[in-house]
Amino acid sequence: MFTIDMEAKKNKLMPTSLDYMGISYRNVNGDVVFPSPLFWLLEKYLFFLKANSTKKIFELKYTMRPDYLSFDEYGTVILAPLLMYVNGIFCTEEFNLNEVIIPKISYISEILIDKFSELSPDDLEVVNW
């Protein structure tokens, strides 16, 4: 069984991990800068995602843990920022709702095609969830 702990250990070793490559996110002043390469994509498809979502009663076990909700809904923690954005939450401490909007994974996959539209169809097979 693949658990959230196993995914966290795997992601920690990936070159995209902030722990692993945090030094590259520093500017000349030494301040840490976190780029948001998918923000334009989220902005472009926000209403599309909301229209193709389900609403669920928010369970207390997900309070301040969008990563747990992402793992339980999608099998990965990487979509936690998307869940926060779609629900209008910009800080994990505020992730305590009455209802939570959960976009359907099939529609998330559709918008990824826009992000990877410059790739060939063979390369897009890697994107499929």
C-alpha cells in the first residue's frame, strides 16, 4: 500500500523538492523567492474547475492539512495548492471550512494539456493521471 509517508520520502529526493534545491530559490539579497509557474493556469481555468467540482462536507481531520485531503482525494499531495486556491484559501492555517470544493481529476488532467500543449502527443502520455 502506497502511503502519504512513502510519497513524502519519494518527493523529498526529487530535484523539484524545495528542500533539495532550496538554494536555487534565493535571490541576490539572500531572500527566498518561491516561483509559481502554474498560477496563470489556475487563473485561466478557475471557473472551469469550480464548475466541474463536487462539494463535500469538510472533515475536521483535514483542518490545516490540505495535503492530506489531496492525498485522500487524488492519491498525491502535489494537488494541495490547487485545492487551497479553488477554495479561496491562501494560507494553510485558514484551511478550515464548512464545505470544500474538490475539482474532478479528469478536468484537472484536461487543463494540463494546455500547460503541455507544446509537447508531442507521445509526450502527453506521461501527463495522464
